[in-house]
Amino acid sequence: MKRILYRIATCGLLFFISSCKQDVQEPIIKDGSAPGLVSNVSIINLNGAAEISYTVPSDQDLLYIKAVYRSRKGEVRETKVSKYNRNLTVLGFGDTNPYEIELYAVDKSENSSAAVKVIANPLEPAMNLVRNGLKVRPDFGGINVEFENDKADNLAIVVLSNDALGNFVPINTFYTNIKKGIFPTRELKAEDTRFGIFVRDRWGNLSDTLYVQVTPYYEARLDRTKMRPLVLPTDAVLGYGGNLVALFDGDVGDGRFYHSGDAAKMPQWFSFDLGVTARLSRLTYYMRQSVYFNLHNPRDVEIWGSNNPPADGSYDGWVLLSTHKQEKPSGLPVGQLSQADKDAAIAGESIPIPADAPKVRYIRFKTLRNWTDGTFVNFNELTAWGDTR
């Protein structure tokens, strides 16, 4: 009986192996005839790209159209589109030099037609357009780089400076696909510094480097151990295990946090004592890690300062230092995150304070809107930067 079962199992295994070997993806139709050529080819040159239009051949077994071209580094690239398309776009050119594009018609047997050659003369790539419009200004503890990216391309803007060994190396990389913006490079000394800024696209093309000499403004991180809650009558009630002390404990994780309670309404605010009088340069807050750009994390905020806050909790004696709207780098809907979103959240959301703002000791953090338009405010940590001299 065991021998019979063994034979049955063996035969079943052999049948399974035989079936697997036969399960190979091959063209349904096999012949040795190449399809006809594409015709009526025209080209529109674009920024770092070219759109090619054509008429497909009349072969019944036509499968797709393929464009083959080389980058300036000599890399062979291909673009394929369905036989139903009447145009395709070749991308990733890093300059305005002429490029030869070979167009092939390919059938279901993977037979290729002879090449039809056209010349693309791409317009200035987006990375160069962005590089040419960069503006660099000194800021507290570093520099601000302002850019315009009209094409909303996926780009990286890289900031270079000397490291501790004197090597001119990248010290910050900002990824973006928004049309315009400003990003900071922080925690630098207030001394004359040489910076380089260049732009890289998603194909690895690099712009020329912009070199500037800039002296950052003095900035220091304020001692969080001196910061204390200042509970005033109009401040938001707390709830769900949240407390103000958690904002200054140095832990950006989800363990301890600030959380307003059920009775809180929008707009809402809380107040605290910096422990020193300072001309603030920025406040940085860290969102709940489990819900980046979501739920109760602040989105639209105002920062107010005072040296003598009234005991009744009113805004008498308070001055508006900054109004800020948090932007999601990817622009994706709530609940969806790109790596750029995660990186930005880990770095913290910095609220810049103008250089002409007065020195203050007390801060009121006012939330106008959270990420889901609800009535709670909930985040993990808050740090302050500025000049206490």
C-alpha cells in the first residue's frame, strides 16, 4: 500500500514539474516578419524632453512603439507605448544638445521594424531653470534658499559648505515638486561662509553650482529645561492623557504628548514661559509619529509673544510674532505619505519668526486649524531657537 501511495505521489510531482516547465510566457503569434515603419513623424521640443507624434503601420499584429535614445552619459534609455498611442514623450535630457531618437514598431512576435531616426533638440531642463532663479539670503543660524519650479518637476536642491575637515560637501538636500518655496539650512555658525547650491533631477542630471558668501545671523537653541507651562483662563483644556510639560521633555516620540480635551474649540491656544527673554528666530514642533500630516496635528497656527501676559487670559499685551501654514511636501491626500513627507516630519515643522520681532519671554501657541478640520490639537514636542544675548 505504501509503495502504491509513493508511486501516486511521485507521478503527481512529475506532472506538476512538467506543467510548471510548460508555463512559459511567449508570444501567442510567432512569425519572422518585421512590421512596417512608423511614418509622418513630427516632434515638439519640451524642457528636458521631447514629444514625438507619428502614424503607426497597418500590421494586424502590431503590439507597441518603442523609442531608443542615449543620455549625455551614454546610458541607453527606452520609452514604450501601446499601439493605440499616436505619440510618446522621451524624458530626462540634461542639456539642450541635439539627441538622436530611434523609433521602432514592434509586433506580437517581438519582431522590430527598422529604425526611423529623428533629432530632438530639448529646451532648457527644469533643473537649470530652477538653478538660474535661486535666491539665497542669510537667516538665523544659516541661510534660506528661495526657488521657483514652474514645471513642478521632482527635483533635489543640494546645499554645499565646508565640513569640520575643510571639505566642501553636501550639508542639506531639499526634495520638492512644488512650484515655489523657501527652505532653510540651519545650525551654522554666525561667520562668513562659502556656500554652493546646485539642482539635481530624478535622472541624475546636475545643474551648474551657484556659489555665494553669506554670514548667518546668530542663533542658539533655548534651554528646554527652563521652559514651563503658563496656564491662563482662556487656554485650551487638556485631555486624553496630554499635558504641557510633555512638550519640553526632549522626546519627539509618541510616548508623552500635548493633547487638548473635549471642551476645546477652534481656534484654541496654550501658553508657556521660555524661562528667558529672547528674540526668537523660530519655533519647531514635532507631530505625532503615528499620524504625520493627519488627525489632530496643527496645520495653521499663530505665534504670539508677551513680556507681561494679563492674568485674565486675554490678548492684551500680546503681540503677533508669526503666522504659519504647514505644507505637505508631496501634496498627497491626508492618509497618504511619500518619503519626502516622512523626512520632513522627522525634521520637525519650523515656524520662522521675523528678525525684527521684539524680545519676549512668554509664548502663546494658537492653532487655527488641524489636519482634519477637527477640534483637537495633539503633538509631541516643541523647541525654541533665538538670541538671548
